[in-house]
Amino acid sequence: MPDPGPDAQPDFYRDTWVRYLGYANEVGEAFRAMVPTSVVWLSYGVATSYVVADAVDKGKKASAAWTSESGRTTKVAVAVVDTFIWQALASVAIPGFTINRLCALSLYALSRTTRWPLAARKWTTTALGLMAIPVIIHPIDRSVDFLMDSSLRKIYPSQEKPSSA
């Protein structure tokens, strides 16, 4: 993404604490063994709300940046769709699945290889899941960039990259 320059306003959804709301479902998945399923689903609701809010914000910014009526709808649609799909994959679906499987596998492995009490195995699994979150974020983000650059972004009507890239 091009450098926005020193006078650019920070992106509320990408450059502030609000960005961490997109990771709520990973935290929920890490705690899945410890909390009721409804808490995990609530964490997905928080992360999905973040995704929708960011997509709407990028649509509003695309609309405001477009000076003529000609092509405005397409520009806004591309911004919203690109942001929504990128965020849904990079912030919710792929990391949630990754943390879920990591925690499930670690809980299973601990049950087969240790004689630890169930509570100790669950806390260990939760700790592993939480520690994995910062490790998986950047590789997943770059992979989703590559996936979208290789597929969806090739069919956009203009040559410029959407703002979510």
C-alpha cells in the first residue's frame, strides 16, 4: 500500500485500538475449552461487527473521494466488497479456524501424553492459543493479500488497488 504521507489521518479501523476488535474471535477460540459456547459465538459477533464497520467506512471514504457521479457506485462497491472479503478471511475465518484447530490438537495431545488434570490441560491449551495469535496474524494477512491479488482483485474494473489492500 502506498505511503499515505505525514498529513494523512489515521485509519480508525486499522491504526487504532479498534483494530483489536477484529481479533476477538481468536481470543474466543483460545478460551473455547474454558467458557460456554455462547461466549465464543459472542466473540465472533464482535469480530464480524468490526469487519462490517470497516467495510462500511471504506465505502464511505471511497464515495467521498470520488468527484463525479460517473463510476461512483462501482468504486464504492469495490471498496466495500474488497474490504469485507479481505477482513472476513484475514480477521475472522482463517485465524478463527487456525486457533480452533491448534487448541483442539493441543488439548488432544496433552490428554494423550500427560497425566495433567483436565483444568491444567485446558489452561495450557488456552495459553497456547493466545500466544499463537500474534504469530499467525501477519502470515495470514499476507496470504489473504496474495489470494485476493491472484483472484478477485484481477476482475475489478480499474487498475488501482482497493483501499483495503
